[in-house]
Amino acid sequence: MALDHPLRDYGLKSERLLWPEKAPGAFETEVAELETKVGLTTLQKAVAWSQTKSMWPDTFGLACCAIEMMSIVSSRYDIARFGMEAFRSSPRQADLLIVSGRVSHKMAAPLRQIYDQMLEPKWVIAMGACASSGGMFNNYAIVQSVDKVVPVDVYVPGCPPRPEQLIEGIVRLHEAVQAGVPPAYELRSVAS
Ligand code: SF4
């Protein structure tokens, strides 16, 4: 499904930060303030809010980036503040697949199987240069971006990305979900 409107139409805050002049209009701001003060919301917004407060990641690590991913559950980074400390061992109980590390061609099929076993809605973060683009491994053994296997919602750059960068990616994903942006599998297929 193609995205009919630019992301800012969905209220994505990060794009507004990049484009300050695209900030919401006075009317939109007043309505948002009124909603906050009176406590009004819609069922869709309430569901989106709850999804971002209980987005359980799948226990899935591939390479060095996985060590950085593991540290986000520690007290220093405290992913529990988002209700996300419960890494699930079964893909059927997980909402988020963090692809942390390089994906070899041998691992592509199991990765896709895990993704297919996750229930919808589900999201994917490509963590690090290897998962996003193959990184330094421009060779026959490594898939040159995991978006050739599964649709990716957020790319986190770095080699390895620090835990703070991964948390930044998670916060951006939460913003998108709360703004009503559909998951990547509804927006695009895998790259060819
Ligand atoms: S991006 Fe860097 S740290 Fe992450 S898997 Fe690749 S080589 Fe390892």
C-alpha cells in the first residue's frame, strides 16, 4: 500500500523537528491542548498509545550489535520505562524484531520465518550498518540490507550503534505508531 500523504500529515513529530516551519497550525494546537485538558481521545489513539507501552521485542541477536542491544535492559538504559524489558523467546509473543547484526544468506530464511510467526501488528528495527546495508561486509555471504528479507520500519545507523541510538530509534518508532503511521509491511514490500 502506498503512503498517500507525507509523513507530516500523520503528525510525525520527528519530521516537524527537522522542518520547524511545518509545525501544526493554531487550530490543531488548540484542539490538542483541549484533548489533553479534558482527557478526550479516540479508540484508535488509545490503542496506539497502549501498543507503544507494551512493545515486546523478540529475543534475536546476530552479531556484535546484539551486545549493545542486550544492554538496553540494564539499569543504566532502562528500557523498562517503555514496558519493553520483556524480550520474548517466542515470536508469537513479540511485537518488535530488532535485527542486530549482519544477516548471512544462511540466516535469511530463519529470520523471515521468525518474522512470519510474529502476530500483527509487528515492527522491525534494522540495528547497525550491517543490518541496514551490509556494512563493511560487501561480499557473497552477507545480505546487503535486511530490507531484502523483511520490511523495515526504522534504521539505526552506527557500527555498533550505542544503546542510546537504539533507544532513539525506538522512540522514533513509538512516535510513528502514536501518530497513526501504519507498520512497514502495510506501506512497502521487501526490496528487490
Ligand atoms: S554494524 Fe558493526 S557492530 Fe554491528 S554487526 Fe556490523 S560490524 Fe558488528
